[in-house]
Amino acid sequence: VDYSGWLRGYGQIIILNHGDRYFSISAHLSRRDKEKGDRVKAGEVIGALGQTGPLTKPSLYFELRRGGSNLNAMKWLKVH
């Protein structure tokens, strides 16, 4: 975990560093279960969906990045 805390416009947020400049961002959380410096294993819960800012229902903002560039998450995630 590179960052776990509050970020204006995103609410409670967790940024995971996957190595080789790959990062995932999970925001608008109601609860963060991991703190900066924690290691996360596949399948571990890092937090819970929330309702922050102007959102009208619980939602998750999720982003994948490599360095300073956004990646298309649908190309990386296995969807059933």
C-alpha cells in the first residue's frame, strides 16, 4: 500500500503499488482495511464500498495506472 487515507474529490482512497510502475486506485470507500506500508495478498479485502461526496449511492471508483498514464481496466480484469 503506497497510500491509504483521504483525498479531496475521492474520499477514502487506497493506492496499491503492484511494481514496475503499475498502480491501482480504489476510492469512495466507507472503510479502509489497509494502511500505508501494508502488503496485500491476492483475494484480501482492502476496504468497503462507500458513499462520499456528491454520490447518490454506494459506489467504487477504480483506476489502473502505469506511471502517469491511465490504463483500460477492462483489458486487465477478468470479468465473469
